[in-house]
Amino acid sequence: MVTPGFSCGVLPGIFHQTPLTKGPCTEQAVTRQDLAHCRAISVRNSPGGGIGAVLCNVKA
């Protein structure tokens, strides 16, 4: 599992820190190409929690 870092515009918060603390998770930039090769994508924020996502219109 990976999560984008602060340099990618991610705000510090519980949904960012928890996977890094509990692992296995690394912090790195995530490109559209990376997303095209993922088995699953989850979008998370504190007010809304987490939802599954589908990537559309990207050539692998």
C-alpha cells in the first residue's frame, strides 16, 4: 500500500498517518500510470471516511 506525501498536496491527518504507522504502507508520489496498475484504489478523508474508486480513461 502507498499513500502520497505532503509534497503531493496531502494534508496531515489521521487517514494519512494511520496506514503509515500500522503498515505495511509507504509514502511516495502516485502517478496516473501507477493508478492504472493498481488492484484497488481507495480515496479517504476525515469527514467522509473512505470509498472505493475506479480510474477511467487512462491508458496503461
